[in-house]
Amino acid sequence: MLKQADSLFKATSIKFLASLLLTVILSLSYFTQAKGESMMDWSSSLEKSLDNEARRLSEILDEIGLIGKILEDSAIRVDPKAPQEELLKSITIEIKRTRVPGFCAYNLAEEAFSLLKLLSARIALLERDKGKSRDANLQRKLDSLKEIINYAEPNVRETVEQMMPWSSMDGKKIAEAIAARAAAKKN
């Protein structure tokens, strides 16, 4: 459980990534508004969608970071060296405490992964459609977003994998998944 919490998105990295993403979003938002194009224009719609998806990704990363702290605190409360009966009791208590936050973190990580794919697709489309006529400011924003995506994708993928036991809110299934993972690591 401690390793799952520790690998849940390196909390300091998330804060940095979220603030960097927010900076890019604000810049992209300003750029899109400054152009004064109609939202009926396909490119403007793409840029607006890109802005919305990047903003949502930033919100998700912030929330996953907060949930990560909850899971870290929970993992600290479980003493793996405690007698078997006491260990099982503390694991049961912690699963009850983390069931909802863990379920949220798993589903938020899934959403973040989908957003990363959508952002990548929209960036590729914007770059293809605008070609060399693309504004330098927009290109800088797209490049910044691509860097963030390249950094975030493996972390989000790892978070989804690590949070798999919480893909259900059933406490018994969570305990079984954690036990199976622990047994697999022993072999």
C-alpha cells in the first residue's frame, strides 16, 4: 500500500506540472481571445477545446496530488510488522478510509489519460491544418503542451496501473487486488 501511495504521481511533480500547465492554459486562452475569431471557425473551436482540455487536466493533476497525500497518510498508519490480527484490522480500516478517494484517483487518472490523448490529437490537427501560417505564439503554446504531455503521460499511465485496486469501491475487491499484487511481488 505504501509503494502505491509513494508512486501515486510524485506530489511535488504534480504541483509543478499543474502550475506549468495552468500558465500555458492562460497564455493559450489569451492568444485565442486576442485573435477575435468566430467560434464557428474550426480552428478556433480546436483551440478552445485545447484550452478546456488543458485546464481540466490541470485540475485533475491537482486533485490527484491531494488524494495522493491522503493515501500516503493512510499507508503510514499501517505497520507491516504488526501482528497478523492487528495488521489485518489496520488494513481493513485503511481500505474503508481510502475506498472513495482511491476510486476517485483511479477514475481521475483514467480521465487524465483520455485528456492527454485528446490534447495530442488536437495539437496534431492544429499543426497540420495551420502549417507554416501558424502564429509563433500559438506554436510556442503547442510546443509547451507537447512537453507537458510527454512528461505527464508515463506518470498518468503509472498512476492508473498503481490505482487499479481502487477501480472498484468494493472493499473486499480492493483488499484482494492489493494482496494479489503483494503476492506477485514476493515471487
